[in-house]
Amino acid sequence: MATEILMPALSPTMEEGTLAKWLVKEGDTVNAGDILAEIETDKATMEFEAVDEGVIGRILVEEGTEGVKVNTPIAVIGEAGEDMSAAASSGADAPSSADAGADAPKEAPAAPKVAAQPAAPPRPDRSPDWPEGTETVTMTVREALNQAMAEEMERDDSVFLMGEEVAEYQGAYKISQGLLDRFGPRRVIDTPITEHGFTGLAVGAAFGGLRPIVEFMTFNFAMQAMDQIINSAAKTLYMSGGQMGAPMVFRGANGAAARVGAQHSQDYAAWYAQVPGLKVAMPYTAADAKGLLKSAIRDPNPVIFLENEILYGRSFEVPKLEDFTIPFGKARIARAGSDVTIVSFGIGMSYAMEAAGKLAEDGIEAEVIDLRSLRPLDTATVIDSVQKTNRMVTVEEGWPMGSIGYSLAAIVSREAFDWLDAPVISCTGKDVPMPYAANLEKLALTSTDEVIEAVRKVTYR
Amino acid sequence: MAARKTTRKPNVSAEDLTRFYRDMLLIRRFEEKAGQLYGMGLIGGFCHLYIGQEAVVVGLEAAADEGDKRVTSYRDHGHMLACGMDPKGVMAELTGREGGYSKGKGGSMHMFSKEKHFYGGHGIVGAQVPIGAGLAFSDKYKGNDRVTFAYFGDGAANQGQVAETYNMAELWDLPVVFVIENNQYAMGTSVKRATKSPDFWERGAAYGIEGEAVDGMDVLAVKAAGEKAVAHCRAGKGPYILEVMTYRYRGHSMSDPAKYRTREEVQKMRDERDPIDHVRTMLLDGDHASEEDLKAIDKEIKDIVNAAAEFSKESPEPALDELWTDIYADDVPQEA
């Protein structure tokens, strides 16, 4: 049966091209793979191959023709001895009709806006994190993280920990202390210093049905593994149409420690929070560290769990409960107040809380919200608070551009514009690489004083 | 092109030979059709064809058992067909339709099948190599004897994460066969312009990994080498490297004018070393099949490919609310 050969699209963006040269003539027999013609695109000259065997019946577009639209019939091919005049005549006047290809996909109808969420804003979840009257015990963030991993490894054999110095050294920051003795080398695995490789390997293990916990000694080194975290872990569920994803935890110290210089002092909260497919947690207290890490290990998605070296040794009250978890997407009101909302997370909370205490001495009652998880983000609690206080200050250690604070400012101005009595101020790290000198480092970080000053500005007091 | 070391060919049944012919032909005809649909604008973006390399996946699949895993790069259509994925689902993914393996959301480079133990389809050169080692890690952790095939090209072989993976795979005795499909060109850069250490399989020695080079245009040689590699892994001896010397007839992607090699070079390979012609000749010369038998197979394959193409055109585009699904495995609100 005679068929038309159509002007091919030879690149993702090609709409038309020049038929530079025919390498066959009417009556020639061709095999699949034979070069039929040379076609010039805006980028290059390409060879155009036959996809079927047959005889060239008629050539419909002469060589040298410019501006031949994709899908225009350029020749007719058929079997030997076949009369191709019918197909040829129908194609003879076709070159002007660019959309001649009956198989061309239909133009998509104008896409109606598909809403991701129902219109009604969710109400804040104010349920207590643990039942009233539960006994608590004082422990460090370090102990809380260690307990969380031990409990989850006890609960599920598919959970394992891998990273640099996590096993025999007992953890560079001693978060994994005792885990090797308790769970053995099958489940607590020292890696070579090879972040890109072991992160990819852990993603593969998650595809294979395990629940890896990857410890980065610090998140600075995870930049070596960024491709595997974003491209492989975060996107696969979507790219596979829901068939398979990477349920796993990436955890470790994030942000500035003290005097360790520019390459070891970066807060990645906003980077990871930008990525659909990842969940991101950044706890401040030991209770949140424990409850959120247990949730992270059980979560069916890849979770970024951002810890802080300075907080590892701080002590907080943790409930004595058999199985204590904190859900993602539920902020904590760390201090109630009515004059201004201070929103923070991670180590930023230490500045926020200290500032709130000092402001109270001057009669300014700040409501302090600890976000705890950055994706999903509990915007309902923030908006609810701003509707009460009419003012917001955000506090974080990361750089200003694209920060969590700037995002919150945009969300609040969209959702609660009429309630705002002052512009939102975001206290962030300074827009510079971290310096080494003690005085400059102090200047580069945000501080309690900066938070107090910001609150005075938005409250005009 | 001659491999430095080729495992001895075993005896092969007429039935196996016929199956290899059929499986390779399916890949070739499927890819030709994909090229055609691309030319018609039905397939968009990137589309990397496997034509010329068919003996690699067909030979290695013949060495695999049920439950063995595979992961590869973006030149993945052949791997999917060879492990038994439905040509309709693959073609419909190429056209970005609802009936595709990823519901149209993945495209040519991103397809997966849990059922067939195919773990992608990865678009970043070399990223699938540690993932393959991780799949092998999961089997070793679970205590079964499954093996993972991690396919990558001569281009990826120079990636740092491949070296990192060799080190860990041997350190932990992971049951992974690293399959380097050396088609001699990393996009437009020939092997000799990319490295002074062109025998990629020999690099395993630096990590204590055994390996060999094999003629990738000879499906029986690939199968024999694959069986040896799989036996090594299943016996708990750790990873194995197979450098399979092959050749791609088409450009790197559809939009590659392939000016970095001569037309004669390509034609010579097609005329003298074509892996499908090779098996066809064996079938005919050995009186294992007649011209009519092979014509019947050609017809059968043509029908399968045409049906796949039809399906890929008729399957609707994904519903618009698919934009918002499969981002998380549970219910998580998105910013909107």
C-alpha cells in the first residue's frame, strides 16, 4: 500500500526545515535504514532514514525547498509495481498544510485551572503532643535521636543506618552510640567517604524495599549527593506514575556550628523545602527530635531531617511513652502571646524564645511558633496567629533570598493581607559566606537582638 | 571492535535461537517505529534509540532468572521490551499518554515496572549505577540470591559515582553485574577522546572486581558471559563487570546529526556485524528455520509494533488532575 513520507521533526523544537538534498530518486528501491534525504534544521543538517522497505513512487517536495513544515508529505513510498498516482496526487498540493498528519495529536483544550487544594483553608490542629499528665524525662537532643532510631530499628527489620563513622566510631557526633552493639554490622554500616555513591546506593536499597537512614556527618557534604537526593529519591514516585518511590531518611547536622568557616556552615532548610516529593523536618526540642524522627523513619516518602550540632547537647523534657511520634505539618505554639507572631524552627527558636522573654519584660507579649516541619508547612497555625496579633517576624539561620521567612511573608500577605498592621520582617543569616573570624561570624548569624529590634519595628514600640 | 576476551559459546537450541531472533527484532522494529512517531511529532523531547545494541539486553536477559533486577540509563526501551514489559505501555509512555507505564508523566527516559523488576529508566548519566548496587544491597540484606544488572554506557563509565560504587560493591560483596554497554560514543565523544584507559572492564581490578570484555554483536557470546557473571554473583563472590562491545546505528538522540563519525563506519557495522542478521544466518544455515518461518516472525513482530503504535495514539492524554498525583505516597498538601 502506498504511504506518504512526512517531513520529520528531528529535534524537540523543530517546526520547519529545509529539504537540502534527496539521496534517492523516483523508482529507487529502499530498505529500512537507508538514507532518503538530508534535512537542514536551525541547528544542523540531519540525515533522514527510511523506516520501511519499498519503492519511491513520487517525490513531492523538491530538494532545496525551504520552510517545509513538519508533517508535510514529502514523498510517496509503496511496493514495486504499485500504482501510486492516487496517493501522489493527494499529496501533490499538500505542502502548505502543515497539520496534514492525521495522527498529529489534537490540540489540547485550554487547560482549566486545576486546584491542588479545596478552597476552604484548613483549621489549625491544636491537639496536645502528648496526653495531659504524662510523665516526662529530661534528655538531650542527642539521646532523643538515638532513642528514636533504636526504637524504630527494633520495630522494623528493614530499617538500617548507613553513613560515615556511624558504627565503630559510634557516630562523629555520637548520635548512633551503641547501635552497632545492639543491631550488628548488617544494620549499622560504616561507609567509605563517598557521599554521592552511598546516597545513590541507599536510594536503590529503598527502591528494593528497605528503609534506609542515611546519616550525613553534616549536610554540607550532602551537596555531593544532591543529584541522588533530588533527581532519584524525590522525583521517582512521580516519574513512575506512583509505582515506586524511596521511603528513606536523610539526616545529620545542618547549619553553622562554631568557627568552622564557609564550607561547613550552611543552613539548607529552604533548599530542600523547595522540592516537591521531599518532606523536611527541622526540630528544636528533644521531644520533637524524637517524635519527628520516628515519624520520618515510618514515612513512605523521602524525608530530609535537619539537626544542629549546637542543639545536640541541649536538654528538654520528653514524654515517657511507649510509642511517641509527632506528625509532620503540625506546628507547635511554644509561647502564647497577643502582640506579635514570631515564627521560627530549629536553632532559630533559641533566638526567638530568648527575644520573647526579654520583650515580655517590656510588656510586649509575643506568640512564638515552632514550625518543626517545613514541608508540609503548617500555614494554618501561622495565619491563625497573625489574624490575632496582626504582625509577624520570622527567624532562621539561612540566607535571605528564597528563605523560609520570605515564603511565609508571601503566604501571609496572600492569605491574611487585611489583618496585617505592619510589613513582615524576616531575620535571617546575612547574605554572605560564613566568615571564620569570631566577631564576623557573630555578625553573620541572626541574633536575639535582631529579633527584638524587628519586633519593635513591627509593633511600633 | 574485537573483544579482548570472549567466553566460549555454548551449544544453543533452535528454540532459543528463534527466541533471540524474535526478541531482538521486536526491539529493532519498535525503535524504528518510535523514530517514525517522533518524526511525526507524536513523541516529544528526548528519544534515545537502541538500534544496533539489541544483542546486549537479549543475551543478558537469557542469563537472568525470575526475580533478578535491572536498572539502566535513558536509552531504555530495549531493556524494557527484553524483560517482558508490554510494548503498548512503553510506546504510550513515549507519546505521553494515560496508557503509558508512568501514566504519561515519565516519558522516554523514566519508566518503571515493579512487576518485571525494572527499576528505570534514569536520565542523569551514571546515577543508575549506585542505585543498581543498592538494589543488590537490598537482596543481600534480605538474604536471597537475586542478582541485579546495572547497565550503563562508556560515557557513564567515567563518572565519579561509578568508581565510588565499584568500591562499595566489592567491599560489601554485592550481587550486581555492572554491564558497560560500550557503543564507542558518549553522545559525540569517542572513547579515545574521553580516556587513555579505554578498556573499561579492567578498571574493576583497581577495586578487586573481576570482569571481562565480550562481543556485544553476538547474542550467544553475551549470554554465555552473562551466565558466568550471574553465577559469580549468586555464589556470593560479589560484583562482576561485563564490558559489552556494541554499536548504536542511530544518533545519540533523535536530534543528533552524528557528524562525529562517517556514514561508511556505520554502514560497515550494519553490513558486517549486525546482531540480528547474525542470528538469522545461523537459523537459516543450520536449517533451524526456513525463510517462511522467519517471514512469519517478521509479520508477527510488525503486528505487535503496529498495535503498540495504534494504542499509543489512541490512548488519551492523562487527566488534568494527574498533575497533582503521585508526588507523595500519602496525602500531603501542595502549595498552590
